[in-house]
Amino acid sequence: MKFTMSVAMSPLDQLTELARTAEECGFAAIALPDSLFYSEKVSAAYPYTPDGSRMWDAETPWADPLIAAAAMGAATSRIRFYTSVLKLGPRNPVLLARQLASVAVLTGDRFGLGIGLGWAPEEFEWCGAPYAKRGARVDEAIEVLRLILGGGMVEHHGEFFDFDRLQMSPAPASPVPIYIGGHTEAALRRAARIGDGWASAMMTLDELRSTIDRLTELRASYDRSDAPFEIQAVCVDRFGASGYREQAEIGVTDAIVVPWLFDGHGFDADLSAKQDSIRKFADEVLSQF
């Protein structure tokens, strides 16, 4: 069982110190959220709240997760970083491959890519990407990313992306793992078929159990049962050392947590309060694993 600390919606000037403290306390990774912009009006419901409303507003701070990972990577030496999750649908994978290779190399191969399709039509349309066929487009984008990040001279001629021979150097020394987010059947199938893991949004233990069981079935159907596979979970109803053991028992390999929320501190709390919560969580939970 690993533990990852999310820095979602934290002030940007806290990020490097939060990463240092998490590393000192034994966290395995930092989870980085992604938001391209806040549109005043949105034409789709946010899929991870009961009423479809967004949990943030126009003033909520967001950093580009790849730039944030590079900055925090320069301030640390061991802890890993991954996006949870980056919206791949609105992005061009050739340009994104250049950025991913850079952050992977600059962090000493301590970076993983968690991806989702993206849920807001505005993010696609205003970034120049079609919202239609977004699932198929993301599947092909993942092919492009793996192809380019593998190094050497490559070319691709597909339905959505087409380029002749090119090479980006340096390539990462190790493959960048790709974790697939999403709760829909299509997302679970994508994770089971081509992912190095699956990332949840907020779910109960019972919801996680049924989803993990489904992923196990799907991975078997794709003959991938023996391949390494991470289950990164945000569980909303099991906490403390005993709660995380329950998560591990159902197959969670990586618990994503926000320690200061357990102590009643908000996303915009003072840095020192957050650091105290990180150390407390390490004493009470990490020490038990």
C-alpha cells in the first residue's frame, strides 16, 4: 500500500514546500490535478458531484501540472509525481509528448501520467479539439504519446493524428506509466486494455470494491491479469490505519489523501498548518504501513 498526497487547489507558492514535507514524511507521490480554465458558463454537468456543480470557482488556484511537477521535482530527490488526472481530450499529443519527455527527464523519471477524456465541451472547443469522437481520439492520442516517448525516429498515420518521421530527444530513460481515470464502463475498459493503472475520483469503499472487481474481469478478458496495474483511490468513507487496510484488502494499491482536510483545514490554509497535518498523518498512518 502506497500513499499519495494531493495538492489540489493549494496556493501555488506552497507547492514546493508541501512536496519537500511529503517526501520527508515518507509519501510515495504527489498527485497533481488539471484544469485548463474556468468558463463562466458550462454546457455539461461535472460528473463527480451529486448535483453536477463544480467544487471550485473562478478564483481557485491551478498550476499547469507538468510545470508544477518540474518545479517540485527540482526541490526533491525521491518522491514521484503524477497527474490525477490530466485532460487529454483537448490537448494535441505531439506537443504534449514534448512536455512529458521534458518533465520526465528533468525529474529523473519520477513522473507518471494520469489521464481522462475531459468532461467540458468548452475545454475541447476553445482549445481547438473536437468534442465528438473524443473517446476514440484519446485512444489514438495515447498511442501517439507512447510511440514518441519510446524514443527514436517514429511516424504515425491515424484517423485523428498524422505525421511523418520525427524524433524527440532526449526520450525518458524509462517508460512513462499511463494511468486511466474515469468511472464509466468505457473508461474502465480503456484502463484494463491499455493502462498501467486506474485512478478514481471520490468513491465509497463499496463503490471502489465493485469497480475493482469489474477491472479485474476486464483485465482478464484482455489477457492482462499478470501485468503490473495500479489502483489509485480517493475513498471517502474509510480513514485511519484500519480504513486504509480495508482499502488494501479490496485491491487499492495507492491511497490518494489530503492530510489537512482531516484536521479541518481548507485548501487555502496556511502552509505551516498543512505541514503539521502531513507530519501527523505520517505518525498516525504511514508509520503503520
